[in-house]
Amino acid sequence: MKPLKEKISITIDSDLLKELKREAEQDDRSLSQYINLILRKYIKAQKEEQ
């Protein structure tokens, strides 16, 4: 079963958004998919440090 997805609204710095969009395009992913990917990697790394 796929995890449920929820829509949220956030405010993000313009320069960061521009970079995220560029990186997502290079990785052939949507912006949403890319943000999910990097957040999952960050959370996993944080857990491994503990």
C-alpha cells in the first residue's frame, strides 16, 4: 500500500526554489518528487547519526 500523500503550502526562498527546480529537472523528477527524495535522505542520515 502506497503511503498517503498530503498537500501543504510552504514559503521558500526564491534562490532555493530556483536551485531545487533545476536539480529536479536534471534528475528527471517533478519538484515534489525531488523534495520528497531529499527530505527522506536527510531524515535517514539524521537517524543514522543518532
